[in-house]
Amino acid sequence: MLIHEVLVVGGGLAGLMAALTATEKSDVAILSKIYPTRSHSGAAQGGFNAVLGEDDSISAHIFDTVKGSDYLGDQDAIEVLCSEGPELIRELERMGVLWSRNPEGGLAQRSLGGAGFPRACFAADISGHVVLHTLFEKVLERGIKIYPEWHLLELLVEEGQIAGALVYDLARAKLEIIRCKVLILATGGYGRAFAKTTNAFANTGDGMAIAYRAGAILSDMEFVQFHPTTLYGTNVLISEAARGEGGYLRNKDGERFMARYAPQKMELAPRDLVSRAIFKEIKEGRGIEGKYVHLDLTHLGEELLQQRLPQVKDLAARYAGVDAARNPIPIEPAQHYSMGGIRTDVWGMTSIPGLLAAGEAANVSVHGANRLGGNSLLETVVFGRRSGQRAAEIAGTERWVSLSEAAVSRYMEPWNSLLAGRTQAKQDDSPFAIQQEATSLMTRQVGVFRDGPELEDAVKRLAELKERYRRLTPPAGEQPYNYALMHYLELGYILDLCELIARGALRRTESRGAHFRLDYPQRDDQNWLCHTFVRRGEKGPEFSNGPVSLTHYPPQERGY
Amino acid sequence: MNLSLEICRFNPEVDREPYFQEFRVEIAGHQTVLDALLEAWRQDPGLSFRRSCRSAICGSCAVAINGTPRLACQTLIRDIAGDNGRITIQPLPHFRQLKDLVVDLEPLFDSLKAVVPWLITRPEHDGHMDPAVSQRMESLSSCILCGICDAAICNPGGTKPAAYVKGLRLAQDTRDVLNEARLRLMQVPPEILKLFIKKMPDVCPKKVKVPEI
């Protein structure tokens, strides 16, 4: 048995920030299913929002975020996010982040969608990568123990509190118990629940699903962000920075169609609005080959592309065969970000004592119904740090929850038999087939545009797919690097979350932010200015409504 | 196109030594070697290989393709499949093979520690940096620690090129207490340094340049 006061699960930005903070006062370890530097935070391109310029203001950042969230974001949490931003950016600078500079040597800032001011600090178009590697260097400096390529399987909850985790070392194919006083879930999102997604293969929502199974409250799961500009076909992300630096969206007639949907903000309207506009263009026959639209960067010039958007240029060339300096890039919207997640307060505390969550895995909620570009990276460091602080406090004051030998056996038994099982005989069904059907269904029927009958059908089909999943023989066998077993488990997480997303979407009979119902196209503050809470019950998910924090900004009509 | 993938298999619990297994896959020329590996995985879920972002930023899928270390997700089929449609895929050379295409990464990550790979911030740093200095470090900061340079330019027992890249970046960082003193502390022999400078542009998937200093 391994023992740490604080166990951080996930080695992306939120996890590393939490660990670096908690290590000041407690014994911390990081457990991650891939090496930390491989985390999907590293794929973030655009930047970190923070108010630095004198012409900008914290209250403007707060208002942009509240409005961007379609008034579902908790205003107390948004105030924390925006107020602590500048200090965090400066701290990252002192840690060694190589920010892009303005001519005076200060931090350069660019415009991202839905913002009234250029307030995203960036490192060319590899912002996430640069910050992730800097935090990783600091983790090496602090000598924080890392368990790389270890998977969390189950949370140990005794006397209603976290007692530790049951984990699996992929290299040795061994189960282990890690005792801890506090466990921080920083496991990211569930992008792979959708066939069309910008997310990495690792993004299967493990932490959310495992927390849900352990009884934690999740919230706002129906709010899923679809990024407007992903490469047509492969859905590789093309950063919003491309529009921030001046890129245009054009339909088959070469028209900048955003003029019809957001005459003021144009291409820099929030993502929910731009994604809907693109699909509307395609649906009304103004798509190219009826399937996609163009992101036009040709007027920006080779030099700017090379300096500010080198990765975008490279991705377009390699995966779409397009020289972005000369030709427009074919793009389509695809799943990108999970607004919903494990419900937390502003210190990362969940509904289970000793269990904290931060980053995309959590729902604080600062993004509400729609996240603004540049706010998720900011969220990872602000709330990663806060959860690390709170974790260290708990570790310093709380006693260890007892975990009896009998309890350990009870937790281990089903997993031991799963691992000891024989490699199965050839089956008619497979995790690949089930995943393919489930994720296509999500993209088709629980995507940018939703309606009642389609959602009802999706809920029914997802239940059938879950039943098929239950009948699969797990790909057992005690061999090292058993990715088949991991894939099987990850599919289980995805299916649990798909159900919560689809049922949440069916239940919410209004349109708000990224959740758009064709049969209820209006926002309905009378009935739905509330969070969706869900927890696991005896007979399946139990939904309820939770209050939204409204401090200074009463809901208004949301135009751009 | 119809491809024959020759994939190096090895399960330490069963096999005495590695062997090649052929997979027949149907893949378009504009798809990647990673797409081909995923297709092979569907045929045999017991096949082990690392992958995550599929857009050349995480560094997980570094393998040897037709003998050359590359990122599978960054390598297009049409660029490497010859007329016979045959592609060999092996684990990164100079790394210990743990299972199939999975290699031991611990020596790579361990080697970083030798260059003290973190900024030791000058107390007087006021948050400003000459944009020219910052731009000079940009290429070095785009390293994704995929291990490809180490596999291609092996320096047995000495500083690994990826560690050197990190050290060299910090040696140029005006915020750092050690700054240029890092060059002396790293003690990379001139002939090894020449080798890094010469070979890096050909092997690095992120085109990291080791500058002359």
C-alpha cells in the first residue's frame, strides 16, 4: 500500500498547478494515465485571459465571461477567476513561461472570441504546451513523486469521506491501493464521447465518471462546447487565435457570413454562436461541397503566420494539404470542451469530503452554458492553485479515515477477478463497434442542434449500447501495457457520461449558450436560470436543479 | 491503398525475442501512420503502442518507421509507402522495448534532471524581457520531449539532446540566475555539440534548432 497525504490525479495544467501548490505544505503525488507532458493541456493554442492593460478592467472581463456563459456561470466564481488572473500570469512568468512579448518587453495580448478587449496572454500558438512544460519543470524541481501511466479505477470512500484510491499500473499490470487524505481530480474532459472532436484519445472523462460512480454530484453536463474551426475531416483544432489575429470565415460565395449573425463581433463572436452560424450556412446550401466553410488567413501575410500562428500553418499544411498563406482552410465545428463536470465550490471542494476537482473535470462554474476562448487555461491555474491550497489545509488538519483490511478486500475483489480473467473467445460484438455507434450518435443527435424526439431516441439507443457493453467479456489478461483493457474501461466511462449529457439535454427545455433546442429556441430564465445537478441513484441518474450565483449582473438579452 | 504493416511485436512475459507480424490495412494516402496503427489495433486489440493528441504536440507516438524515428501521427502514408505498399514499424532505437512499440521513457525523463531544467528566477526580475531574446528561445521551447532526437542521435552515457535543448534554452533566458554559466555547467563536448547542431534539423519533428553558441 502506498501513502500520500494528497493524491492529484491528472498531470495537465490543473493537476500540476494543484500539486505544486499543495507540495508547499504536504506530501503530494501525481498519478496520471499518460506522462504529464503528454496531457491534452499541451494542445491548447490560443492563450490565457487576464487583465493587464490599463484600458482593460477586471469588471469588463467578468462581464464578458458572464455574458459569454449566457448567464449560467456562477458570478462569485467568475469574480475569483478574473480577479486572480493577473497575479497568476505574473507567477507563471516568474516560473519561466516564455510568453510572447510586445515591443516594450511586456506581455503581448491578443483578442479571442466574446471578449471586449485583447486580453489573452500567449506563447505564439503553443500557449498550453509552453505552460505545461514549464510547470512540469517546476514539478521536477520540487521532486514531486509521479506515477506515470497509472490509471485511477475507483475512489475509496469510507465513512462518507475519501480514504484513498484503487489504481492500476499499466506497466506492471498491477492493482495498488494509494491511501490519501485528499484526492484532487484533474482528469480533464470527455471529448472522445463524440465522433467528431478536437480532443486527444486520452480525453475519456475518467475522473467525472469515477466520481459519479462514487456518488459525487456532477452538474451542467448537457453543456458541451463545439469549436467552430477544426480541420474538415480530421477535426484537428485550428486555434481561435487564427481569427483573433484577423482571420475571416467565408462561405462558398466568398462572403463573410458572420455579418448576418454577429454584425459587431463578426468572426470573434463566442463559439456557440459561430458554430451554429457555420452549420446554418451549410444547411442553407452555402457550404463548400455542401460540407464545410473556409477559414481565410491569406490576407494576413506569411510573416505574421510564421510569427504568431506557426502551428496553425503547420497543421493546415500537414493534415489538410493547404498552404494557409495562399489558400483558405476547410473547417467544420467539432466537440472541443466539457463545460459541465464535477460540481465544486470556489475551493475545488466536491460533494464528497476529501474529494476535490479542478480544471475541465470540474464545474465551478465559471463557463456556464458557453466558455470563452482563453478562459479554460486561466481556470486550470486559478482553480488548480486554489484546490492545492485547500488540499494542503485539509491534509494538515483532518485525521486519516480508517480503511480496514476487509474494506480493502471488498474493493480489490472485483478488479482482481477482472484482471485474472482469461482472454476471451472471439465475440460478435466489440468495444470498437459500441464506441463507434455511441460517439456517432452523440455527434449526430446530441450535437450543436438538438430537439426532443432526437434526444429521446438517443437516450433509448444509449441504454441499448450500455446493455451491449455489459454483455462484453472484458479483455482481461495480466500483460503489461494492456491498452485493450484500458480502452474497455474508458468506453464504460464514456457511456456513463453520454447518458448524463443526453438526458440533461432532453430535460432542459430551453436554448442557452451551447445547448440549442430546435423545439425550444428561446432562453427561458423563468424556468431554467438554474444549474442541472445529477447524482447516481438506485435506478439511474437522479436530476435536480441548483441555484446560479448572481451577484452584480442580472440576465440580459445576449447579442454580439 | 492496401498496405502491409510489418509491426515489431514483443511481450516480455511470453516472447524470448521480438518478431515482426504483418497486418493488412486499407488506408488512404493522406492518412497517417497512426491511422494505420489504429486500424491494426482494431484487428488485434493486444497490440500496444502509445498515442494521444494525434496532432504532433504530445509526443506519445514516436516510433521507427521504415527505420527512421518519427511521430506516427505526423507521418503521412503517401510520403513513406513505397510502390510495394510495405511499411515497417519498430520501437524507438536505443530505448528499451517494454512491449511491442512501447519503450522505457524513464531514462529520457531522468536525463533532464542533469541540466537543472527549471528557471532559477533572478530576484530582481521585473516581468520584462527583450522581445529579441524571447524570440531566440522560441524554437527551443517548442520541444515536446518525444525522444526522437535521442533515438536518432544517440550519445551513450552523455547528455541527451532533449536535455541539452532545455539547458540551452535556460542558458539564454535573461530571467535565470545561472544564465550563460549553464553552458559551462552542462559540459557538452564540442564534437557532441557539433553533432547536435548538424543532425537536429533533419530529425526533430518540431524543427527545433540547436543554435551555435
